[in-house]
Amino acid sequence: MKTASLAHTEPTASQAEMSGTALFHSGGFDRRMSLRNMKYAFFLPGLAMLGMLIACSSNNKPAEPEKPEVKPPDLVGGLSGFHKGFVTARGWNADAQPYRIESVVTTDGGNGHDGKWAVWRSSFASPAARATKTYTWSGSNADGAPARGISPGTEDSYSPSNASTHVFDPQFLKIDTDQALETAKKHGGDKVLTASPDTPVTYVCDWNHNTNQLVWHVIFGSGREGAKLIVSVDASTGEFIRVEK
């Protein structure tokens, strides 16, 4: 009777190959696939999260601040420009009276052909305080123009005997600059504006102590010097007085 051998026998080469192949399929390969799948499992959600962050970042960019809207200039006639300064002057001194009103040329203030400008300067005197002060109203945005609103000037001394600072009662001022302009046009102003349409028309109001009249000086030019024409108009009645130049 043959007895089974208990001795260890080495596997043949073909058996070892088959055994390795089986091990590869059953263990090593599966572990490799699992590791690869785990890498994708972590990588893909991270990539998606990164895309969301980029999208959110681009969507959450702060909006550019809106540029402040530039207001157009406020153009008013001489009466309106004067009264804006007169109210403030009465706060300075209760007895303040005007002695001069004048338009101020600005680059955005039009040309005065409708009797309006964006800046008006009114000068006042206080007999009680023996002082003068100028108040300028501005509705202009132009470079070099006074800031919008009322700007006070410096206080100066006042002498009642000075003809250039002769005060007048505001109740005498009844005619606005557009009406004064219409009168001036009838006495040479129309011809000036027809020949030179770009000529500015400026205005000065003061008291004529020789004739005891409040006068609008309608100036066809940016000032008395170099003006093409200056016409005096009664600021109380609107009547023509004379051609000054």
C-alpha cells in the first residue's frame, strides 16, 4: 500500500503563473482601481467647487461707482439774482441797501440775449455800520466761477458822500433785464446782435444821482471797455433814457 507523501512540493511554473494571474485579478488590480477611483472621487468635486468659486468671484465684483450728475447752470434775470443776495444782505445788517447790481460772464452762463446770466453780484451799504459788502449769487458750474449759492465778499468802509456807492430803495427796481434788453434793442441793439450774433449782453444797475433815476445799463459786450453799444434804460419804468456809447 502506497502512503501519501506529506513532503512539500513546489508548484510548477504554469501553476505559479496561473496563481499570480488569479491574485492580480482578485486583489492587486482591484486595489489599483479603487485607489484610482478614490482619486477621481476627491478631484472632481474639488474642481467643481473651484469653478463655483470663480463664478461667484466674477459675479460679486463691486459695481463701479456712478459718476455724479453734473447739474446744468441756473440762468436767472437781474431781479431774481438781486433778491437772492438782498435776503442775505439784510441778515448782515438790517438797514442794508443796494447801490449796484451787475451780471458776471461765465463760460456756461449763456450770452445774456434773454436777459439772464448764471452769476449776479449785488453790492450793499449799511449807513448805520458805515460799511459796504458784496454778495454774489451763482448758479454756475464753470471753472473759476463762484461756488453755487451765495458767496459773501469782504466788508469795506462806506461814505454817504461817495457817488459810486449811492444807495437806492429796492422798491424803485421794477423792470427786469429782459425788459431792459427789449428797450435797448430798439435803439441800436438789434443791429449789433444781427451783425455780431456772438456778442454777449451784460447788465449793470445803479443810481444816477444827477437825474435821480435808477438805471439799467445794457451793455453789448462783456464789459464797458470795448463794448459795441451801451444803452441806458429806466429801471423803474422801462423807458429809454439815452445811448451812452
